[in-house]
Amino acid sequence: MNLSFFNQFSSPSLLGIPLILIAMTFPALLLSTQNNRWITDRLSTLQSWFISLITKQLMMPLSNKGHKWALILTSLMLFLLLINLLGLLPYTFTPTTQLSMNLALAIPLWLATLLTGLRNQPSISLAHLLPEGTPTPLIPALVLIETTSLLIRPLALGVRLTANLTAGHLLIQLISTATASLVSTMPMISLLTLLVLFLLTVLEVAVAMIQAYVFVLLLSLYLQENI
């Protein structure tokens, strides 16, 4: 029984071929493509408004130099948002519950922000490792601590996203299993757990959106430090 709770986090496969790539690329099919008509339909207008809102929120903490990253940050935000929300549907797979995938997103983007700072302003980027006015005996320890905190950032990004989504999916499965088991024996308790399941599902929808936003927002803040 304990192993079956975690089966939902294993990558689905067909004839021995992992289907995680299909699960990752399917959300792109839900976005309507731009056309050359003067008057667009309601779906395209709503999509353009939503993308513009996301871009505005992500670019707000950044200076003008960071606006070059608008396309990649907005695309990452939409990618994580759609995957997290689609993973809440029945009989689906959520790729962002895999730590390997989240680290594969976090490490290259964090490294890109770090290399941007080292290329454009190396002295200022290295100065972040040692606060001004530090006593001489504490310099080696502070440099080591700041370096460790800098290197742990991508790990924190990936683990935060994985842990929040995994915990939510496990709670939903546990409560839904309890609801189905109590229907025949204690129907009133089953209705109560069904209400809790509904409220938890609403909470997980909010968590899915918030975690996607937090992931990209932290990346934008790391970028702002280096530009």
C-alpha cells in the first residue's frame, strides 16, 4: 500500500519507452498560436492579456538590463504553470514532481545568472561573498559561508518545487483513498472527508500556481543581483 502511493511519481512508459517527454511538451499544445488576422478571437486575446500580466509582474523587480530575459522567464513561468495545473487532473503525470527535472531547470538558469554577473561586473559579484566591514579573523569563515549559500541556491529551487508538489499529491491521494474506503461503512464521515478533499484540491491549485511563480521570481531576483 505504501509503495502504491508513490507509484504516481514514477515516469509512465509505453513498451519500455518513457513518456515524460510527451507529458512535458503537451502543455504547449494548449497555447493558441498567433495568426495574421487583424481581429483575434477571445482565446487569443485572453492569452495575450495573461502573458502580458505575467511578464509585467516578472520584470517589475528587474532593471532595464534584465528585460532581455523577459522571453525565457515568461516561457518558463507558463511552462511550469501549465505542467503543475495539468498534473492535478486524474490519470495524469506531473513532471515537476521529479527532482531531476527541477534541478535540470534550476542549475543552468542559476549558472547563467551567475556567469552574467561575473562577465559584466566581476568585482561587484565577488564582493557579495564578503560583506563590507567584516573583521579580519572572520573573513575566511564568511567567504566559506557565503559561497555555500550561493552554491545551494539551485538545490533550494529544485527541492522547494518538488517537495511542495509531492506533498500535495500525497495528501490528495491519502484523503481520496480514505473517502472511498469509508463510503460503505461510515457515509457521514466519508462526506466530511470529501469536503476536506475538495478544499485541499482548491489549495493545491493555488500551490501549483504560487510555486511556479516563486520559482521564476527567485530566478529573476538572482538575475537582478548580477546585473
